[in-house]
Amino acid sequence: MTLGDCAAVGEIRVRGWQRAYAGMIPQAYLDAMDTGRDAERRRAYLTAEGGPVNLVAETPDTTLTGWACYGPCRDGSARQESAELYALYAHPDHLGTGTGRALLTEVTARARAEGFDGMALWVLKENTRARRFYERAGFRPDGTEETFEAGGAMIPELRYVRPLTRPATPPDIHP
């Protein structure tokens, strides 16, 4: 991701929230989201020292179709050797096209290559589509639940985790 991608990423994130979280987060909060303000936040995060890793997915004509962001796990109750997927969004027009799956595959491969042995993420408890997506990718809820405030409502999230290390190949067993 480059600074030039921030406007498109802001659009992807805001439109992603507005579509995915309709009915889960107060509509007034979603309607008030601003792509320009979000793009400015992306620019600040992208230029921050030691900031997270940001990746984008794009079509052959360089139209951005998705964005993912990860880094060290921020949750004190999680293992220090774990990465955290901070964000993963496909543009609403590209849902179901493989953009999210490709980004998640790349994020987990990079985190593994960086030495992380696990990955955590937070997903809205009511977001069954996202929960199924992550479960198909090997993530499982670990029983940790937190809430955050959005538009005066408390929104429950679940933590999902997945090991990143490849399981050891079992030895051949001969009779």
C-alpha cells in the first residue's frame, strides 16, 4: 500500500462498514462515516514509525478491490508470538470474488514468514458472513468477547484465533 492508495482504501473501509454492518451498528453512525477522514487516518497510520503492514488487492488495471492490515497482537491477553489481523475489507462490489481470501492468504503467509506462530482477529458477533469466512480459513473463536461503543450502542465482538505454524508431519508408522 502506498500513500496514493489511501483515498481508495478509505472508500473501501467506509463502504465496507456501511454494507457489512447495516443492522448491527446504528445506521446514524454508519451514515456519518466519511471516506476523506478515513483516508487521512490511513495516511497517518501508513507513515507512523513501526506501524502495521498494509496490503492492497487490485485488478490488472490497478483498481483497488481490497485492503488488509496486520501487525503484532495488541491484546494483552493474547500470546506475544501472535500477529493480529487489524482489518480486512473487500470493496462491496467485489464481495465473493476471492479478493478477501487472497488478502487473507497473503497476510497469513507474510506473518508466518515474519516468525509469528499464530494470528488473532476480532469480528462482530452478529456478522455471520464474516465469521463463516474466517472459519473456512481455519480461524476459531477462543471464547474471548469484548464490546466497543458505536453511536451510543455497545457492539459485541468475538476474538478468533488460528495457528500459523505448519503442523509437524507425523512420522511414518510401520508395523
